[in-house]
Amino acid sequence: MNKIVPVIAVDGPSGVGKGTLCQALANHFSWHLLDSGAIYRVLALSALRHQIALDDENQLAQLALNLPLTFDTSEAEVKVLLDGLDVSRDIRTEETGGAASQVASLNQVRRALLQRQRDFRQAPGLVADGRDMGTVVFTDAPVKIFLDASAHSRAERRMKQLQEKQNHAKFAEILQEITARDERDRNRTVAPLKPAIDALIIDTTSLSIQDVFNQSITYISEKLAL
Ligand code: DC
């Protein structure tokens, strides 16, 4: 039954606009949304709080298997709950993002989180946001999109987002953090960030959010014969 539920798999590096695109697509089709990065972020936050070393693969995999994580979708803005407490803001810090990228490089951790992600595949459809949605988690997804953009333009966008939240980060630090995270995500041996061979690649460097949305909708309509 699950097999026939369609999935739009959207992958790409940090700050490329996947979150915005996936939210817009999920709203447009009234489909479910999987923010897989949030799962890795909650795991990292939990590890930091329990003082588990970020390279302790066994303990982290155990933590991942039993992670008391839920998504509260009752309001327009989805809340991420750890142990029933709202951690939506805590998981968005640069520290947690960096830690998420570290725990995400561990094979046993990724295996432990696989089924939890696949369980999001519910009718009428799923928009899945991540790094390995098209290459590992939903290899049979009928639509795969890979967003890319230069590290510089992604750092600029991230800087703007932070400024809107009154957070005064330094551009050089953001660029360095994005570059380090990319390198780790692209060069890890397990589920490295890369486009699936059957993915549409969109370079968003000089595109508006609307342009990316329009291109995606055109492609999705063709693939799903809508
Ligand atoms: O998308 P994000 O920035 O919230 O993801 C945080 C980290 O989690 C990112 O550096 C890499 C990792 N991640 C992953 O390895 N696989 C995914 N499917 C999603 C995220």
C-alpha cells in the first residue's frame, strides 16, 4: 500500500532553499512533509544534552532508535517536540546544525533513522526534504529534485535570515560553517550528499523562490502526469 503513495524527494546542501520549496509544495498539493534534517538536528540536540560524544556510534544509534521525537502539525508552523517539549528554536542554532552534520555521518545512526523517515510516506503523498531522500530513503520516488547553489549565495541567504531574527552573525563565519558542513555532507562514506541519477538539478544561485517553485511544479506535473 505504502509503495504506491507518491513521493517528491528534494535534496541539496544547507541553505539552498529546500525548506521553503518543500513547504510550498506540501501546501500546494496538500501532501505530508518530512523535514529529515530536523530529525538529525533533534538527535544531535539530545546527544549534546545527554553529553554523548558526537562520534560514539553505538550510543548515538541507541539514542536514535528510541528518540522521543514528534512533530506537532496542528498549527500552520510545525512544532518539533523532544520528550514532549518544543525544541523548534533550539534545533536551529549553528551549534546544533554542526552537531547534526557530525552524527549524520555515522552509518548506524542513519540506519536507525531509516524506518522513522519512511513512515512519513502516507496518502495522499509526501514531500521529503533532505540530503539522501532520492538516493537512499525513497529510491523509488517518482519525482526527484536536487537544488544546488554556490556556497557564497547560500551564506548570503542564511545571513539575511539570521538578521531578520535579530541575530547578528558574521558573514565570514557563516560561510566557513556552510563550507565545512557541505564538505562533511558531500564527502562522508555513507549516504553522501549527491544528486540521484534520475534527479532534476536546479541551480538556484540566481533564481527567486517563485522561479524555483514554478520550475518544480512544471517538472512534477510532467512526471506525475497531473
Ligand atoms: O537540512 P538541515 O540543515 O536541517 O540538516 C542538518 C544536518 O543533518 C545536515 O548537515 C546534514 C544532516 N542531514 C543528513 O545527513 N541527511 C538528511 N536527510 C538530512 C539532514
